[in-house]
Amino acid sequence: MTDSLDRITTEYIDAEDRIRLSGQYADGAAVVIWLTRRLIQRLVPVLLEWLQQQHRQDVAVPHAEILQGWAQQAARAGLTIQPPVQATAARSAWLVDSIDFTPAPEGVVLTFKSANDQRAMLTLPAAALRQWLNIVYDAYVRAEWPRAVWPDWISEAAVPVQTPSVVMH
């Protein structure tokens, strides 16, 4: 049986050079799931392709990129700060060996699996997937990992909008 995660906290951990998913189940129990760069670099294009398929309706490629960028910026703006899932309270910690991707009309289901058959399932509607991708992208930046896997519409959404300063004389 695969437990479904209700909440996650995603962060880059420098000492491990990995991304840590601290997840919380419905019963309040926590788990720490470690993701390697190699595995994430394989997952990101699959997730991005799914998002792009959601908006492909005879839209010209340049316009599709613009629409993706707007959707990504809206997802970033809609991200609310919540208390993090506490990794110290985790009942187990394990390294992800593979990830099953299951598309659904309303979102995607990711099933994280370890070599020892530990599993955790994460369901992400499209808006939550965009928000999570923003967080993963930010972790890439902090890790100083190569960002070739990321399209411009993600990296541009990550750039904070500069508000012009007002000078009064």
C-alpha cells in the first residue's frame, strides 16, 4: 500500500547535495524523502510536458511560451507561506530510487519509491504542480545546479519583478 502525502516541504540541503521532501501523512506522521539531481532532471521534463499539453489548443509556439510564463508567475504569486513539515519528526527517511508519473485530467500523481519498496504518493493539481516546480527551480538556483532542463518561462517567472523606486525632490 502507498501512503498519500497531505503536505510537503521541499528544500535543498547543501550537506547532502540533494533535495529533501519532508512529507506529512493524513495521520500527522512525517517522512523524509531524498531526491537526487539526476532523478529530478529526469522528472522535470515530464512534468513540464504535461503542463504544456494542458494549454495546447492551436496556440502558436511563441504565444504558448507567453501563456506558460503568465501561468507560472500566477502560481508563484499564489504561493502562500505555511509552517514547514518538520523533518525531525519523520518516522522514516529514505532515498528515492524511482518515481512513477500518472497523469490525470485534474493534475498528476507522483509515486516516490525506494529500492527497499518504500512508497509515498503525492497528488498535485495543475496549480500546485506549478507552485512545486517553482520551489524546485529555486532549489536548483540555491544548489548552483545546471539549469539547462528548465525552460525560459520557468526561469523568467522566478525573477522578482522590480518596482521602480520613487524619487522625490
